[in-house]
Amino acid sequence: MSSTSLLTAEDLELLARPLHGFLSVAGPAQPPQPRPVWFEATADGTVELFTERDSLKVRRLERDPRASIVVAAPVGEGERWVSVAGRATVEADGARDLAERLAARYWDLEDRARAGALAAMLRVDLLRVVIHPETVRRYAS
């Protein structure tokens, strides 16, 4: 089964919203420690995010490529969430473009402070993390 078939149209609709995802990567001896991240679901059914080259998540993914992300609807809406788990790859290309797209999705870049924060973010050595779904779970009330 291809990655595309794992995410439904309803999943993609939720994942297209500017919500935080909670990323977990496999750790050595301790349980995973989820971290909020910006993300993008792609047309080919993967989920992508960016991170700094020297981040802990990159080091952990190099040892063990298992990762998951959970995205939930905000308070005030009916309970709804999507969980995507699978093998993650760390890619050297596309991270800056992804960071720019996501900043425009999550922030008002007309705000000088936000535009400055994006510029600072783009000066850092970034990598793109791609989660290739193997399991997708969901709930909607």
C-alpha cells in the first residue's frame, strides 16, 4: 500500500490547517519526548518538518528512524486527531523552502518581528525531516 492511500481526504484537511503537530522520535532508554512542531502534509502522502542540523531529533533519527506525529483539532471544536507513524528520513534539500512556506502558514509575516524571526531561522543550517507513513490512526467525535 502506498503512503498516499494511508491519509484520507479528512486527514489531509486537518493536516492542512496551521496546527501544531507533536513529534516523537525513538530514544535510547527513555520514552519518547514529544515536541511541538510546524509540519506539512505533502501530495505524495508524507509529512515533512524542518529542524536544525545539530538537533537531538536528528541524532536520534540517525540511530533509529522511527517517528510519529500527532495533530489534534483545537479546544472548542469536536475532538478530532490524526496520528502518523513510520520511518523518517533526514534530507539535506528543501528545508529552507519548507521553513518559508510554514512560516507564512503559521505567522503573519507582515509583522516585522515575525519576519525577523524567520530571517534568523533561515540563517541556521536546516534539514528536512520526512515521515513516510506506515500507520495512520485517527479519531473524530
